[in-house]
Amino acid sequence: MVSIAGNAFVSLLKFVAGTMFGSIALIADALHSSTDIVASVAVFLGVRFSETKSEKFPYGLYKMENLVSLFIALVIFYTGIEIALESAGKLLAPIAIGNATAIAAAAVSLLIVFALAKYKERVAKEERSPSMLSEAKHSMLDAYGSVSFVAAVALSFAGFPIADPLIGLVIAVLVFKAGAGIFLDSVKVLLDISLDYKTMRKIEKIAAGQRGLVVKELIARNSGRYVFVDLKLETDIKDLKRVSQLHQQCEEKIKQAIPGIDKIMIDVEYKKKDVLTYAVALEGKSRESPIAMEFGTAKFFGLFRVTNKPGEEKKLIGSRVVANPYAKSQSKRGILAAELLAKNKVDALFSKGEMHKGGAYYAMQEKFIETKRTDKKTFKELLNEFR
């Protein structure tokens, strides 16, 4: 509404001054400003009805804003044609401007148009509205054009009447260029072009950063001011409750990082790992070492990898012993040990007894490390089970 009122005043001011003093540049700019009124009305209607949802349009009419942007581009093209035709006609018979009032009128309109353009740009970014942003670009073009118009009127008044239609032609070219940019942006969204590379990588990084999840496919697009995301993930976690928690965390993090998301569809598929990594707490650093009863105070951990292919027996494919640097820590020994196993990508921990439901237990749960019981006495006996 502010834009409509402002453009109406500026258009009238420039048209009257241009007609009175014979400035093609001012009249062309007045025509341009008058098309801004039409564009502003279109933006108003687009924003007003774009969020309307119904049974036939369950996703809303978000793309109406992009249609409005397309309409604005066509209006800009029409304006460019009008300016070019008027300027070409005056080029053969330029008229000198003999009144300094025309310069004042052009300067006043410049200040108003620039203020309107900055105001609309700020609101468009706050609301993430593509139609309002197109209208802001349109107005900013007016502001830059008005600088040239002031120069054209001043040069004509100074005795260079040819400058008026020449600058009018230059502005026509700039108008066409701006219209082409808005037109292409609108068509891309209407054809469901993917989000920009930077945003896509940001979404992918957030999803891949969730332990236990692998990004399989990512599709995202704009619709008006809103974003729609389809994400396919893979996991080797069997616990459905934990998978659900990961799903929710992933969705929340993406929504926080990417503004304007209307819907995000995340599909998590289970994929069995071909190789599993197991761990067991040890009292010593050799294969003959006894299995330790306590997890957090164990001086060493035996790590071994086994095959996990469907239809085949699990077979040992490697083992090693790592020291536990947190065995003598004053506090959080179990939690720190769980983090050590997580860094080594351990899938499950073998233990003699049941783990106490304290900090270490919940740390293991958080890192998606399963616990398994074993009656073996040494690391070597446990490894022989998979030979």
C-alpha cells in the first residue's frame, strides 16, 4: 500500500514536469513509475492470496508470488519498449529544456523512489517474498534510472539537448536487462528448479552430521517464499525408537538452519552393514588377557571386525588392542570410554555382566553402541568364536 501511494505521487510529479518542460527522460520515467503501480497491486494480490489452501490446492497457492514476479517482468519489458520508442523518436529532433524546475522535480522523485526501493527490499527480505523482492528490484532500477534522468535533464538545460533521448535509450537497455533477470528467476521456480548449491550442501551437511545416518538422496525446491525438502536417508540402526529420535533431530536442525521451510519429508531406510566392529573391555594388552568386569576402569579395549553379509556366517577379518587413557580419570570414566569406542566406530560392546544404567550406559545409548553378553573369559576365546 505504501508502494502504491508513493509510486502514484512520483509518477504524477514526473509526468507533469516532463510535459511542462518537454523532457522525454522525465516522461519516460513517469511511464515507468506508473507501471510500478500496476506491479505493486499485483504483488499485493499475490501476497494476499498465496497462502490460501483448499482441497484442490492442499499445498497452498505459494507459486502465485512467482507468477506475480513473472507479470512484473513483463510489465518491465513493456516499460522498456515505451522508453526506447519515445527516446528514438526524440533523437532526431531533440528539445532543449529551459527551466531548472524540471531538474528539481527529477531530484525529488529520485529521493522518493530510492527510499521506497530500500523500504520494499527490507520488507521483502524479512518476509522472504519473491514477488515483493522483484518489486523492490524494479523500484531500485527506477532509483538508478532517476539518477540518469537528473543528469539528462541537467545536460539538456545546460545546452546539450541530445543527452536527454540518448540517456533515455541507455535506461531502456537497463530496464530490459532487469526484466530479463526477474523473468528467468520466476520461470526457474515455476519449473521447480532445485535450491541453490550452497543451501543444498548446507542441508546435506546437517543430515550427514547425524551419527548413524547416511544421505542417499536430497531434493529441495522453492515455491513462492517457502521451501519444500525431500530427503532420503540410510541407517544401520535397528532400534526404531532411536531411528525416530534421529529423524526428529534431523528435521529440527534443518528447519532451524534453513528459514522458510513449509514441508520437509524425511524417509529413513534400514541398510545392514557388511562389516561390524565389536569391542570388549580387557585387563591387559594381549590377546590372552582376561575380559574385565568393569567397563570404565578397563585399561584396554579389544577391537575386532567381523563380516555381516546376508546368508553368510560372521567371520573375523581383523583385531587389535587399544589403550584406555581414561581408566584412571577422577570422573566420567565410563562416558569418556564410550566416546573412545564411538571414535573407533564400534557397533557393539561385549561384556560379562549387565551394564549399570548410569552415565556410561546412556552415553553408549546416545552413540548407538549396543551391548551384548558373553561367557568367554579371555579376548582370545571371544575371537575364536568368529573364526
